[in-house]
Amino acid sequence: MTGLKTATPKVVWSDSTASRCCNLWAPEIHWIAGQSSWFIYYTAGVSGNFDGQRLHVLKGSSNDIWASTWSYAGRIAIPNRDVWAIDATILFLPAGPYLVFSSWDGDEQCLWISKMNSATSVGNAVKISRPTNAWEQVASKVNEGPAALYHGGRTWIVYSASGCMGTGYSLGSLELTGSNPLSASSWTKYNNGPIFKAAFGNYAPGHNGFFTAPSGNVYNVSYTQVLPQYPVY
């Protein structure tokens, strides 16, 4: 893993289309088996502000991620709420893949889920989490940056809570405890506090992910701040 510090970066996409030219955030690469391709899910919007952020998709040309060239596959338009949306991730379940993302509802930024019809098309969205705890409301009321975790036959979504502009940014978790992922009642939030928060000189852990090393160990990766104020690193 230490080799990541010196790895050569590769630019895979830039865009001059006004509606998606700027503020490219939160890319995730996922293999969609039904379409036998790699896809990159990301957030982008207009120049000058963050008001136009939407979910977009790129398609890879090869099974080899590094060798792929990438083409624009489309914008994900959620049928019942085609509005500001960020931080898409894919939740893989026996019934198929689901899209999980963050979007505003009033003054709260919440987590939503939709059943995927294809890599770029989804059904109606259902809200499965809102920032109800004090530790989810520091600086602003936010649930965002969801990531799936599968272990021991159980499924969680680990997400970012509170505003990213301060040290209250942290990680919370939801567990799928019911049979219907599209029902909020099937998700159980751990309400006793964040599962990761500022500690040992690492501030505001957020927008996390998980990977399994060749050893079989599962690791969590997130961005943090090295100082107790903006910016995030």
C-alpha cells in the first residue's frame, strides 16, 4: 500500500460540456456484471457554484481498468427526484445492484437508494437515512459519501455525517436488517455515535471506502484533515 504514495496518476476524463464541466467529485469504479463492463460513477456540475451537481457515468472500453479508454455513458436521472445529487455508490445484493447517493430534502442532506435498471438507469429513489443525531448535525445536517461493506453475511452502508468544513465530520453506519432495501424500515442506524471520528491528529474522517488486501484483511480508507480546519486532504 505504501506504493500508492509514489504511483503515477492517470487522467481518465475531462469535460467541456457546460452542464458537467466542473466540480468533478467522488469517482468510484464498479464492474456491472449485467453489462460486462467497468463504469466510473462521479458527480459533476456547472462552473462557478455547486448548485448543478448531478450524477454521471463513464464506461470503460476494456476489462483492464488501466488500459481502458473512457467514454461518457450518461447522466443518472432519478425519476421521482431529478434534482441535486452527489456521491453515488453501488450496493450489490442478490436481487441486483442498487444506487445509493446523497441529496437534499429541505435543510437536510440525506441518503437515498434506487434499484438499478442498467448502469445508467434507475427506478424511483427512497430516503433511507437522515441526519437525526447531534453528531450528524455539526456545522450542517448531512448524510453523504455512502460506501458498502459486506462481512459475515451482513451488509452495511458506512457514510459521512455532518458538514465537511469542520472537525465534526465523521463516519456513521446503517445495517440492512430487513428484506427490502427500498424500505427505510429495513435499515438500522447505529445511533450511539460515529464509528470513526477525529483522533490522534487525524481530523474529520469522511467519504470512505473499503477494500480487501491479498492477505484477506479488510481495510477502510477515508480522507482526513491534517489540521483542525479546512482544507480536507
